[in-house]
Amino acid sequence: MKIADPSFQEAVPLNADEFIWAVVAGTPAIMRDVNGMVTVDVRLSLDETGQIVSIEVRCDTIVGKAVKPDEPEILQAAGSAIRVLRFKPATLNGRPVPRAGFELSFGFTTAALGAQAGASIAARGRRN
């Protein structure tokens, strides 16, 4: 949803890199049963400080092996990754305002499981 008022400034994620790493680290094990990617669509409500106050998660597209779009493991992982995000609040006429209907999409991929395994092996190597 776009706001038509020209004095409206959209909320802006402040830690997109941290979020991307949270998505990779949080990719659920069920992705081993998927050959490709699960697309996650999220609708957030933010308060006037930019804090997330509600999250709606939907998994519309699953490429590869059939896995239910509303698979609890995927929805839980998506919600956990989203909670990492921090936002500069939306503004209207220069004043912070709540923002309902902020939408974003991302994906869990089978490649992320490989990245998790590589990071785990590297971490064990540093401890030895």
C-alpha cells in the first residue's frame, strides 16, 4: 500500500544486512525437502517509533517438492527472521506516524542450508 500524501516518508529498514543473515541462519530444516525456494510475503504494522507491532506471514510460492504453503516450521522461521528488523519510522509532515500495511517479500532457499553448514564447520575449525 502506497500513501499518496507527498509529505509522507515511508518507514525504512535500518539493519537490512542483519536481516539477510537472520534469514540465512534461520532457514528451516524442512527446506531439505524443497528443491529451490520458498517465497515469504510479510505485512507489518509499525508503531510511531518504528517498532514492529504485528506481523502477518504468508508463504505463497513453493518451488520444487510439494510442501504446504502454511507449513508451521516455515512460518515460524519467517516470523523469527522478521523480528530482527529495526525501522526508521514513517513520517507525515515531518512527524513520526504508525505504519500499517508495510509489505516485504523474501525467500528461504536450499542454498542457505549449505551456507549454514559451511558456517558451522568454519566455527568449529576456529575453536580447535
